[in-house]
Amino acid sequence: MSEDISSIIADADDHMKKAISHLESELVKIRAGKANPQMLDSLVVDYYGNPTPINQVANVSVMDARTLTIQPWEKNMLQAIEKSIIGANIGVTPQNDGAIIRLSLPPLTEERRKELVKRCQGEGEHTKIAIRNIRRDAIEHIKKLQKNGLSEDAAKDAEADVQAATDKNTQL
């Protein structure tokens, strides 16, 4: 029984860590004024009929603090990359000079900053909800074990451990 409890707690903690890492990856994608190549990680380009991540068809680099450059490995990919950027609606218009694509990030306005804050808070809230759902599922598993013969004290201790893991992952 103690192996089951430890695996439930370890599994819950692992899922909570994955939720936190997902939050971190989502926050990196938010365009907050400074150019970051990871902003384009979710961008998919039509590469000879196959949807392919942009970092597999081009070199994405930072030219300066507010400019990204995209240099495709094949020149005929310029139009496909440009079309993908426009279709992604990331708030930036690509500038194609025939060899590379430049993305100039506009300065942030107060309205845009408030919008970014709301989006970040929303992402954080989604992660907290996911962590609470993981905690609920782990506690339900522990209660099932208690019905199958686990002592009440061991179940309470396991629930406290799950709560400790939840607290640890939500107080970042």
C-alpha cells in the first residue's frame, strides 16, 4: 500500500511540475516588447505540403532588442514563412527583402501592457486550476485505497503530502 501512495504522490508532483513548465513555455510566447526567437516556436510553416515548425525550415535570430530575423534555408520558403506569420496573427507584419524576413516589434502602449497583464494572469489561473485538478485526482485515488483497506492515518498523511506538493508548486 505504501508503494501505491508514494507512486500517487510522485505522479501528482510530476504532473504539477509539467503544468508549471507549460505555463513557463506559454509565458515565453507572449510578446512583451523585447524580441525573443521563442515567440515563434508555435509557428508552423507549410513545407512541401507538410506542416513544419519554423525553426526546422529557417534560422530565427535576434537582430536587435526589437527585431527578429528569419533566414530560410531555402529561398523558395520565404513566401510560405511570410504567409504563416500573417496567418498566425501575432501582431507583427513581416518585411521580406528577398533573402530574409524581418519582424520589427512595435513599442508597447499602455493598453497593450494591460492586455498582456490580463493574458499572463489568465495563463497563471489556468495553471492553478490544472494543479488543483491534479490534487483532487490524487486525493480521490488515496480515498479509493482507503476503501480497499488503507488505514485512516496513512490516508490523512498521504493527503497532507499531496497538499504539500500542491502548495510547493503554487507558491512559485
